[in-house]
Amino acid sequence: SHEILPEMFEYERALTTVANSSVQPVVGNYVKNLESELRGMGMNGQLNLLRSDGGLMSAQKSQTAPVNLLMSGPAGGVTGALWVAKTAGYDNILTLDVGGTSTDVALIENSQPRLVRNTDVGHLSVRASSLDVKTVGAGGGSIAHVPELTGALRVGPESAGAVPGPVCYSKGGEQPTVTDANVVLGYLPEELLGGAFKLDREAAVNAVETNAGPLGLSVEDAAEGIIRIVNENMVGALRLVSVQQGYDPRDFALMGFGGAGSLHSNAVAKLMGSWPVIVPRSPGVLCAVGDATTQARAEASRSHSKRRSDTSSQEIADVLAEMGNGVRAEHEKDGAAASDITVIFQADIRYHGQAFEIPMDIEFDGFASGGLEKLVDAFDAEHKRMFTFNMDAEHEVVNLRAIALGKALELPAIEIEKGNGDPSGAVIRDHQIYMNGEMMPAKIYDRDRLKAGDKIPGPAVVVEMDSTALIHAGCQAVIDQFGNIIINPVDA
């Protein structure tokens, strides 16, 4: 009820305090040692760490509030994807970050990633902002098996991990994985890392055969079944951040990255109807790009918990102004110039009686004179977009928030050499892949030799040092001016 909301907020804040205090010594010592080592190597700049919400925080702040770093890993991929999308000219993006054990997905609308105000780690829910990233146990190391009880093929969430890893790595793995299936189908060439790492295709075939036998399938069909199942698992995660949030995935492009994202993104796009597929340059290290291109962020929030009839535009404006001055002072204390700081404001709104709220942006200038009315009208429009209806109930302002943003590093996107549309100069060799139930001729391309404007018909495999991209039959890839691979259906 309305009366217990302040107590609930205090409980959530207590959980956050516990989460901070329990890991503070460990994180604090780590950050201190890291900064000390970097200073010893001659670093003169300020050390910043990525927050779960995609912003940066100073090393000093991270030692006192390490809870804000909980989901910084997945956040780096989203901020990297945001930078690539902006330079390539796309505003709406679904991200597909596929690693060895899991897949992380997120949604970016109008160049803004969605945020959530609670961070869940295991069984613990912490009141700390983070990017709305959903994770599913579907990665290159996910194990495929046929349970004796059901006799149906399953993939994941168990993973072979880094050790022993997939069978084709020849490190002692015995259970077939998604990576082994990709090798069997020819999607993943037998040489990785520029030829420095060899994959054992014969071992991968023998491993997948352990699934093919009980299913009564050929080894190729069993491998294709593994890939289809893991792709459907990825689609399930993407639906959580799109369809279940009121978004049509067909209005979004799909960006695949991570070690295996570009290997699965074309197939996932076909299932979601999300075009084009964007494969950025060096997709395996896109998280690092995100760390380098985001901006410093400081945030303050305050529980308001008042119905519309019990508050006013002036009251809310006074609270926001106080919080705005506070977060601005935080940035200035860290050495940021006043002219480089932007402060934005938000309010969490809901209908009285609802158990959830929707964060709404606030235009602070002029808010004191009638801004609350505009705010609730905007909430009604957003609620109807998400749920197709509005409620006949009074609005409630649950939380107020001020966010200070520093100046982002202006990292320029490097344009590549322009070609004539013919990618033949980048062909490594002819190849065979198994797709749609049949063996097909394909080509393997060296991404470093592709030029802007080159058109690659599918099926094809594009290799680079840190990742491999798969272009499906019936699709065509075009290399844009920045070297991104843009994949569309041929009839699009």
C-alpha cells in the first residue's frame, strides 16, 4: 500500500548498503592496486571504471560504492554498440552479445539504451541502476545433450567453460557444444586467430555424433538442430527486451558482437524480422570500445511517493534543483569543467495501486509552472504504447532522479578504403557449408581485405582475428564506409 512505500524503499536501500559493504574491501584493494600499478607505469590521467548503467565513475567513487559496478561487463557491450550505431546512422538497435557461456541482449531506442532501477544478481535484488540487459545460458560452450528421459535434444544452460572447452579445442572436452556444431556445419573454419589456433573438426564430428545417434539423424542434421535450438534461446531473450516491453523487433536493426555474436546474428535476425544485421569491426572486443566512448555519470535519487493531488510542479522542481546541484558538484569535485557537465532529470510515475512504475524524462526548464501536468500526460502516452490501455486512477510520483553527465570522448570512426563492389580480392578459399538441410558452396573472406562498397552474396564466412561472421543463403552483405558488415535479405 501507499503507506509502506517509504519502509520498502529503506529496505531496498539497506540491501544496497549491505552489497556495498560486503564487497567494498575487496574492490577497494583491487582498484587501489590497479591505480598504483598504472601510476608506476607512467599513467598521468584519471582512472575511471564503467558503471552498470553504462556511465563512468572515478576510481575513488568505485571504492565506496562498488555495487554500481555489478553489471559493468554487459554494459560495456551496449555502450560500444551505441557508438557503432551512431556512427553507422542507426538509432534503433537490438544487441546480441554472444560469448562462451551466455548471451546478453539489450534494446537501444532513439540512441538511448533502456535502464532498470533494480539490479538482480543471483537471488539478491539491489537498488542500483543498470542497463536493461537480459542474459540467457546460450553461448559457444553451451553443451548439447539428449536426456534419456525425454529423448529430445537440449542445448545449455550447462557450459563446457574455458576448461576443458569445446571438443574441437583439443583440451580434454568430451561433450558436444555449440562451437562443435558450428565447426561440423562449416560455419566456423578450422583455423582461428589468423591461423594461430587450429580446430579439430574430426573430434567435433565424433562429439556431435553422440547426439545424432539417439535422434536418428545424420551428424549434419543433428548439428543444425543444435544451432537452431540455441538461436531460439537467443530469440527468447531478445523478446524479453522488445516484445514484452511493447516494442516491435521489426523496427530495430540487430547488432551481433562478442566472440560468437556475428556467427549467430544473421539467423536470429531471420527469426526476429530485425534488419539489417550489423557486424561491427573487431566485434570480439566491442566492450572495450564501449568503455572508451562513454561518459562520466553521477546519479542521485530520492523517494517522493506522493499522489498527483498531494504534490505540485513547484515542489518537484525544488527537489530536482537541489539534487541537480548535488550531482553537478560531484563531477566538479572529480575535476570536470562546469561547461562539460549536463544534468538531466527523471521521475518514476505510476497509477496509484500499481506495483511498478515507468521512468519518464523531465524537461526541467519551466517545470515549476505546470510541468507536472505535461509529465503525467507523457506517462499516459507511454503507458498506452507499452500496454495498449490507460487506467482510470490517479497518478503517483514515486521517485525523483538527477543525473549528471560528463563530456564523452570524441573517438572518430575511421573510414576504410573504397572499393568497386567486387570482394574477390578478399577471398581466402572456396568452402562448403551445411545449411537448410543441404550442403552448399560458399567462400571464406578475409575481413581485413574487404573494402567499402564490397557486396558479399550468401552463403559466406568472413573471418578476422577476434570473431567470425556468417552470411546466410538468401542474404547479401555490404561493407559500409566504416568497415561494418551490413546484412540484408536479397529481396529487401
